Amino acid sequence: MPDLLFELFSEEIPARMQARAAEDLKKLVTDKLVDAGLVYDGATAFATPRRLALAVQGIPARQPDLREEKKGPRVGAPDKAIEGFLKGAGLTDIAQATVQKDPKKGDFYVALVEKAGRPAIDVLAEILPLVVRTFPWPKSMRWGSGRLTWVRPLHSIVATFGPETEDPDIVPFAVDHVAAGDVSRGHRFLAPATFRVKHYDDYVQKLLDAKVVLDPARRRDIVLHEARQLAFAQGFELVEDQGLLDEVAGLVEWPVVLMGSFDPAFLKIPGEVIRSTIRANQKCFVVRDPKTGTLAPKFVLVSNTEAVDGGNAIVAGNERVIRARLSDAKFFYETDLKTKLEDRLKKFDQIVFHEKLGTQAERIVRIGRLAAELAPLVGANVDSVKRAALLAKADLLTEVVGEFPELQGLMGKYYALAQGEDASVAAACEEHYKPQGPADRVPTDPVSIAVALADKLDTLVGFWAIDEKPTGSKDPYALRRAALGVIRIVLENGLRLRLADIAEFAGAHAPARHVTIVPKLISEVSEADIQSGKIGTTIDHTPARLADLLAFFADRLKVQLREQGARHDLVDAVLALKGEGQDDLLQIVRRVEALAKFLETEDGKNLLAGVKRATNILRIEEKRDGTRYTGAVDAGLFREAEEWQLSHAIEKAQGEAEAAVAREDFAGAMSAIATLRPHVDAYFEKVTVNADDKAVRANRLRLLDGIRAATLAVADFSRIEG
Amino acid sequence: MPKSDLPPHMRPERSFQGLILALQRYWADQGCVILQPYDMEVGAGTFHPATTLRALGPKPWHAAYVQPSRRPKDGRYGENPNRLQHYYQFQVILKPSPENLQQLYLDSLAAIGIDTALHDVRFVEDDWESPTLGAWGLGWECWCDGMEVSQFTYFQQVAGFECAPVSGELTYGLERLAMYVQGVENVYDLNFNGREGAERVSYGDVFLQAEQEYSRHNFEHADTTMLFEQFRMAEGACKTYLDAGWRRDPKDAKASRHLMALPAYDQCIKASHVFNLLDARGVISVTERQSYILRVRELAKACGEAWLATAAGGAG
């Protein structure tokens, strides 16, 4: 069966768009082929800086023929109806239709419509230009006098179609003035001549001969392999960087990897600054000494050409630029060191954190207050925490962070150490941003913990107060990440915190109190404020908002526990409990763990079955009677020994379980509940719940409710599956 | 003319002025009109009406020129080897952008001695946007051995109007390019006139004192009261000239004409530069900054609209 080769040759496509574009090209073309009834064998797409290419193997030469029966009007229907039917079915005379008998409703016409499949090349000639015209580039443009849009000017199109063994045909189409053909071009400088291509194999080979590696994965391999080799040969190792590797592979058609050097004097600048400088501006890799892990005064660059001097001029040029860049970085770093972090804080008065949440300065004050409140709860020195909270954001105003925002926090640590701050204060400058994601490290130093929690909780409480919660896939302020960060810090450090109290504290000091452009507590907002435009939106810290935030935490906790392999129904069973401790993340997790262990035991499984049975009976009977059977049982109505025994057992187990829970001995609580099991079993064996005597029956139902109530000391068993 | 035919002092790799002359010659050979710098303070070559306004409307236009550019905030008192508050851009504008614009650009590099057999020239994504001009385009920064030597842009919109046909704009940072081809590390060490010994004039000889003086002026002494007033006056004048220049046809908007688009646009340029000075003096807050930019943009848009109602803008 024939294959398609499709190439769109243009001016340089941004590196970051290439991978997605190749995928889009494949999907758009193959989806349309399938829609047209052309089921293919396989497809692969590629991108280089100057071309998108697609190879589709095994496309049928023709679409299958279609046969369709079209039901028409009754025999003897009005002329109008007959005419419409003929037109719709593509017939010229009613004699061409057949008559189908129907003794009940009357005979009617049927037309057999046959649609012959078209040659695939004709279908492609429609599909391919459509794909070009509707291609989903993130940004596209016009050029010259044309109206066509593409990511950058589109110069030529290859579209060949035919079986492997024969010379293919050119798919006949044009997009504006660009006509499809079989002519492609090689490397811009090394092999600029045009050449003709037939099939995919021949295309790839000719490109290779013309110094173009079509497959980005292959280009990445070449870069990585050669970069490692070059570093190794000098006794160093490459600092690998997947994002950079992907980017440089998208900047070259013919990767040539070279190594350059810089003045070792620059190594006085923090390694991260050197790396960011060389990476962001020059798209070069850095290398390190494998023994010490410190950077070496070398860099690896990826050029796009084989220079006639072996790359000497290219290396020299890159070294010049890197020298200038590192001089700038060194200047920034040294300038930063001249100003103490606290002396920068005044500027935060001018910097708006969020128009409804006030300035950064106000935020820093709030974080400090909350962090100090948290300090004793996490075992941190209050003064250190206050100091850390005061300095933690100051590096945002430094030259280095201005240049490389990704170094925020880290630079704060360096500058704090340089001005002689306590090690834990310096560490908190960096670590209070952590964890940044599920894979990131969680701070463990108490000072870092206090500031990290305060930072995240202030954010959450603030955005909840102004009703900017995440919705669906939209979470512009990374609030889910902040909540997950709080959860991980609490759990991984085994912290006992009552989130409700803390959030309430944060809420009470929330942006609200500050006047200027910041909203205040809803009760304090005056008409004048609204008139003057000072108040954009009123905010409130009502209990409902707080409850909503806590529910968000519960939700995030569920996601987190599920990812760690916990059963979501057990999490639900614990979260469904009312009362104290439901905002204590660690306690929730311990309950879930105890519950999971318990349910693995025989007692646990049987008790669960018993409780479920009790709950089911209750549900049915309560629904039938339209009443609830709760409250104390009447011992005078017991008729069987098992009723007595269960009643006693419940009383005892419930008391013990509640006492154990109060001690936070969740395993003990489970054991106490487990003592119910033989009595529940015996009760169901010997006692008929639906007794004839109405009072006895109601009493027995209340006893069942007693089982349910007792187990609520540890979990809501009705939420547990199985 | 092959560069070997040039006398030594005129070679682009030896002389700053030789580099400029080589570029002018090359683009003249491509049919460009070689203009002289616009006689007002601007932040970039794009502000020259030969780019901003000529990019609008249907008429073909090919021009190249050097434009002294002022970025008051970039002053470093002559102490930074790379940063200047006054520098030169070489600007090329081709409307409609020709099919072989990339090749023309590469050939211009060859004309100033950058041989692609030796050097690694790359087109790296860089989308251009000028909030003050209400303009944007897509293109690249052009790298030579890792150094950005030019900006290459296909204008999509200028002064809020769609560009049709599209102009291709090339901007060469002349000092940086000259430092590269001359192989010097400090801009002030550039050989300006290509002579040696006592006859040699360096970039520093020409501009170092100016950089020092203007840095003092831009950061410390520029009269902000006067500048605020100048901004208001320029803004007011721009609007006045625009109003006075319109000959509106109430029945057919397309038949409306404008008679003073260029003088009005001068005031827009003036306002923009005054804003840059105020910004360098640090007297404009973050929130105000945005509103000043918007005010200049409104002027630019109104000037663009006026230009489209002139003969050169394609009306009548």
C-alpha cells in the first residue's frame, strides 16, 4: 500500500513549539485520513528548526466504496415528496428506485445509493492544504503580501504519495503561492542546495547527506553523548539538564558539540548563578568536578555547523559572550552583597502583591506574625522565626534575582549567610518556598517550617478571602500546590496543628486590616471606601469561608493519601466524622492507618460486615416507617440474652473507644470496637429484629443504631466499601 | 565591492565607521533608500517615522539608516564595557518583506566580514513588542557564535493597525557588532576611524565624556518639573496637531484625509523620550508607569490613523 511523505519547510520554528507541532501534524492528518475511511498502518512525525515532517505508511490507494439504502416516501406520495427524495438520493427518475413491500403501513420507495471510493491521493489533496491552513500554532504570522499564516514564513511543501517500490506521485495541491512538490533542502550553510525526494527512507538519507538530522530524539542523543564525552575527556562530568537539552536540539539541524572555558575567578560566584547565566542567556551546559561536585570553569555549547577551522572561532566567540555575561553576573552578585537584606524592605511598600491583597510589605508583616504564632507549635525559636520571616522575601529585590527569577530563595540564603545571619535563618530564606511540587524536598528545620507554613497559609487564607479559588484546570496562584505543601510539611514532620485555629488567626490578620487599596473586613467597609474606589471587592472571613478552605485541605489530603496508596474510602470514612480533630492532618492520617490495619484483621472484616448489615436493616426499616430509630434502648424490652450482651458490649466498647481516641490511641480504639464482633454476630444469629411486638422491634432497631453509633468513635463505616 | 578592495581604514573589521558604510553600501545595492538619522531623540530605530509610519499602509518601502538611540536608564557613567545610554542602531525596513529576507540578511553579515563557514549564525525565537507604539511582530534574535547581533522581525501590527503588506525589519546593534568583528572587549576601545597611531580615534574618544555627562543628567539632574511639563505639552500638542490636520469626510470615512500626521508624530516621539527620562530619574511609580505607556500608545495609535489618511499612507 502507498505511503505519504509530507514536509513543511519554513524559516526557523521556535524550539519550544517543535515537539507539539510534530504531534499536532500527525494527529491532524491521520484523524482526517481515518474520517475519510483511509485506515493507515503507521505514522511518525518529526521537527527540526526549519521543517515539520510526517511519514504515513500503508494508506489504501482508494477509499472503500460506500453502499447505502435510503428510505423514501410511500408509493403514491405527493410529487413534491417524490422530487425531494430523488434529489436527495441523486436519482433522475423514480423508476431507478425499488419498491419495498410493507403490508401494514403501505409500500414505499427505497434508493440504493452507491458512492464510489475516491483515490486516496485526491483525498490527500484536500486534507493536506486544510491542515496547513488550520494548523494550531500557539502564535502565527503573515509575511510579504500574502494572507497565509504560519509560525514563520513557509517556503516549500513536499507531498509525495505512492507505493514503496514505485516512484511516487506528487499530491496535487497548493496553499496560496506555495505548491506541493518533491523538492527539499539541506542544511542552511553546509548543504543549501535543493534535492528531490521520493519516499521517507530516501528523504531521511538525503537529509543526512545534506547535514540534517531529522529526528529530534536522535539530535538529543548526539548532543548528550558528545557533551558527556567532551566533559569526561577533561576529567569532568556534564551537569545534565533535560529542558536545555530539548531546547538546543530544537535550535540545530546538525548538532556539533564544542567545549569552551571561562576564567576560574568567576567560580567565586555561586554555582547556581553561573549555571543560570550560562543556561538562560547562552543555552550552554555547565560541567562539574565529579569528586567535589563543584562547577568547573568550562561550558559545553552546541553549534549548528561544522566550521572550517574546527570550531575555534565559534568557541572563542561564545567564550567572549560568556565572559561578558559572567562579568555582569559577578557585578550583580557583588552589588547585591553591598546592601543588607533588611535595608531593601522599604521598597516593598511600593510593590503590590495582588491588587486586593495589598503590598508585599504588608504580606511580609502578616507572614511574620503568623510564623511567630506557629513557632512554639513547631518547636522553633520565635526570634529566629521572626528574623527569617522578615528577610525571606528580600532577595526578590536583588539584582541577581531580578535577572534570574528562578534563583529566588537560594540567593536569599547566600546573602543572609554573607551578612552573618544564623544558619537556620539563612536556610529559611531558601526553604520557605519549599516544597515547590510533589517531588520537591520538604523543609525539616523548625524555623524553615514555621516560615514555610506561614507563607503558604497566608496565601491560601488571602485568596480564599477574596474568593479567588482554583477552578478546574485553572489555578493561577498555585493554591493547590500551596495546600499540598502545607499537608506535606505537616505530615512528613509529624506536626500536630489545628488548621482551623491557624487559619482563623491568619484570617483575623488577613489583608483586610490594611486600608489603602486593600479591602477590609466586610463589616468595616464604608460607603466612602467603595465610592473612592479603594475597595475593589469586599471580602469576608466568615466561618463559611474558613470551612470551605478546610474542606479544600481535606480534598487535597485525600488526593495526597490516595497517591500514597491509601484507600480513598477509608479516608472518606475518617473525614466524615464530626467533632474535634478534623482539622488535624496528622490525626486524620493516623486514624486512616489504624482503620486500614484493623480492616485487614478477621475481627475487622466481620465487624464491618456486621455494621453494614445493621446499617442496611436500619436504612430499610427507617425508610419504611418514616422515622429514625435513635436514642437509648430500654432494657425492659429485651427478650433475648444476646440483646443484653450486645447492649452491654456496646456501652463498654464505646466508652473504651472514645477514651482511646481521646488518648489518640487509635489502635486501642479499634481493639475496643473489635470486642463488639462476637456480640454482633450472635445478635444477628439469635435475634429477630422485626419482632411482632412493635415496642420490642423499635427497641431492637435502636440497638442496631447503637452499633452504628459506637463505631462512629473510629470511623463512619457506611463509607467503607466491601 | 569585495572588501579586499577597501583601503584598510575603511574595512568593517577595523573601523566602526567602515562597518556602518559597508552596511549602507550593501543595503543601497539591494535598492534601499539610505536615509539619515531622524533628528529627534528616540529610544530605538523603530521610532523613526521611516519605520513606524511607513510600515503602515499598502505602499512598498525599502529603507536603511543609522539611528542614534537613547535609553536613559542604560547609562553607566562610562564604566560598563557593554552598556550605553546612547548608541547606534542600523535599521533596515523592507515592505513587503521579500521571500529571501533571511538570505539577504546573511549576505549583509558576509559584507561586514562574518563568514558562515567559520561562524555559527542562528535564528533564535524572539517576539518583538513595543507597548508604547502599540506594535508587535514575530521573528528572532540573530546569534553569531552565541552573541545576539541583530533583531529580525516581521511586523504584524503597528500603532494598533494590522500591517498589510507585512514589513520585514532588521536592527543591527552596531557597537556590539563592531566589538565582535574588531575583537575588542570594551566598547570604548573600538577603533572608530580605522586609523592607527596618532591618527586613531576610539569610540571612547568620541563618546566617553558624553556617557559620563548624560548619566549624571539622566539619573541625577534632569529637571523633572520641566520634564513633566514637557510630557504634558507634547501630549497636548500631538492631539492639537492631529485635530487640526483632519479633513474628515462625513459621508465616506475612506475619503477623509490628514494633513499633519508627521508633525503630530514628532510630538508622540517627544513624549516617549521624556517619559524615558522621567523613568530613569525614578520619579514614576510602578502603577503610574503603565498609565504613561498607555498615554503614549494612544498618541501613537492616533498618529497611525492619521498617517493612513495621507498620500504616503496609501490614501488617494
